Amino acid sequence: MFYPSRTDTVHILLWERMGSGRTQNDKTCDGDVDLHKHITYDKGMLSTQELQEIGIYNWSDISNDFKESDILLGNGFSINITEKPNQTSKFRYPSIFDKFISNCPPEYRSIFPAFKTTNFEKIMQRLEGGLFINRLFGYDEDKIKEAINTLRSGLITTINSIHPSAEDIYWASLESIASQIRFFRNIYTINYELFLYHIIMLMKDEKDKNDLNRRKPGYQNLWQYSDCFWGPYDDEFNCFVSAQDPRNYRFVYYLHGALFLFSTSSIELKIMRKDRHIELIELIRSNINKGNLPLFVCEGENYKKKAEINNSYYLKHAYFNLNNRLADKLTIYGCSLSDQDLHIIEAIDKENLKLAISIHIAEKDTVTLQNEKRRVENKFRKSDLRFYDSTTLFKF
């Protein structure tokens, strides 16, 4: 049987006939069917069966093995929340980078693109390497330090500037995710934006509404999720308090900080929208405009990320909990698992851990997907890995 190649779009002129001896130029007659069909095979679109043959499953095929697992969310989560038909998400690296370049000081508008990547962490890694070399040879470090600070603060302000306001958020999608994410126990994220903040608030509203029916038949208790920023501080902020009873809560951990987290010399704070009529992103922008940058880990080198984490009481607490999880199952969604994430990988990879990892399929062919699997397998040497199609977990 002939199968068209998946490397290109294929157009087939299909002639079927019932009977014998006909050619394409013959006229149709009784007993012949002329199916002048135009069949299109989309480039790289592998079937479910083909994906299963290389060890990538639909989430529904493996979900029973990961019920009550913890979940780690990466940038793919933010992208899928904001992606629309015929409109690229603003949270994709090229979009963020383009916005950053348009707003950065003129002298850097040709320097940063020269690194030939839109990945901020890779640029930061190279700048940090240059700083080390200059220091080693006794050369001036000021310009590189200035570039590093420009990149770091620029990433923060760019994400802040592109973040949709409440009226532009597709709330039906967040409400859907709030319901679906209850499948998991503790939630870890390396994202900076506000979507998970809003999702947790929606889950709280859902639980409060549900608890009104506590005495009605069919009542099912819903877990409360907490990020441990419950200590009173002032009218604008709550402060981090690590002590909270795990028998009553499931927890949310912002492993690399977030737009709504701020740090003073002695305490870490979370900005609170205590008045629902006030726009949360505007509160954050107001603080940034005052010179208060959010708690953010965006270093390029893995060891520098760990050092930044260890400088923060909250981030150290979050990383400690990732490294010492009690659950024997973890689901990873939307994470690139690059070399810049090595500290995350080291904290996760454990003996007897069942680990489900999403793969972004798109138009990738079999060889590309097998190479992607192999790359990830080489990073997780201890865990029992399962791979799943990223499009099959959440319905956005």
C-alpha cells in the first residue's frame, strides 16, 4: 500500500474504478466511479497510533497512573492560555524579545539580537560567561554588568507590559483550568505571570460556593490551595509564613518568583488585590514604577539560579519542597527542561518516581520527537518516565 510522505503537503489525484481495463483518460460509464479527489496530508501531523509507537501517549491513556500527582508548570502553560487562532501568544520567547528590544536603550538594540537567540536565559548565560572572562583577565566589567542589569530589568518590565489586564483575559479558559487542575495535588511553577494567581482565586471562590452546600446530599469537599502568603502586613501586601497545616491545604510554589512577589531586606511579600475593583496588574506596575522590582530568578547559569534562590527565604522554601516532595508521582507540563533548568531537574529526579512529561508535537516528525525524548531521558536517569502529547492534558 502506498503512503504519501509526511515531509510535504501531498496532492493526490485519486481515480477509483469498478471494473477493469479503464485508464484515466477513459470516460466514466456504468460500474465506474470517478473520484476526482483532492486529498491533503498536513505536514508532520502524526496520528495517535504513530505517536504511541514511539512512546508518546494521550494524557487519558496514562492519567490513572498519575492521579493525585503533583504538577510542574512551565512557559507552555502561559502560552496556551493566551494563544488564539491566527494570533501568536505574546508569551512566546520571540514576542517577548521583540517587545523588549523595542523598549530597551538604543545602544543595546543591536547588541542583544547579535546573540542570535530570543531566549533571555541563554543571552544571560553568555553575558555571565563574558563577565567571568573579563574578571579573569582584569578587563573592565562595567559594560557587561550594565548589559546584564538591562536584560534582567527589561525582562521583568516587558512581561509586565505585555500581560493582559483583567478585561482582556479569557476568563472562561481560566475557569476551565481551575476545575481541571484539581486533579493534581501540589502545584509548582517556573512562570512569572498572573494566570495561576487568578486560577487559585477562582478555585477559592469555587470552594467557598461549594461549602455553602455542605449539608446537602452529594456534597464533595474541595481542597483549599495556599501559597503560604497569608500573614498580614499592610493594606497592600501579605507576607510569607511557612507554617501551614498540610492536612488542610494543598500548596502552590513559585519556584522562580513572580510578578506579584516582592522582597525587602528582611521579608518577602505578595501584592494583594483586596479590592476586587482594583486591577492587579496596575498595582504591580505602580510598584515597578516606584523602583520596586518583583522577586525574579532569570540568571543564565544554573549555579547562579541556585545562588539567587538561596538568597531568598521564600524561594529557598519553595525549592526545598520540590526537592523533598513526599509524593511518588509528578506531572510536568510545558517545560523546556533545558540546561538552564538543571537545578529543577536535579531536585525532581529520584529513584521510584513516576514522571509524566509533556511533549509539544506540532509538526515534528518521528525522528525529531524521538530525539526530543532521548534528550529528556538523558536528563532524568533515575525516574520512571512516561511521555504524553501536551495538547491532550488541559482544555484551554
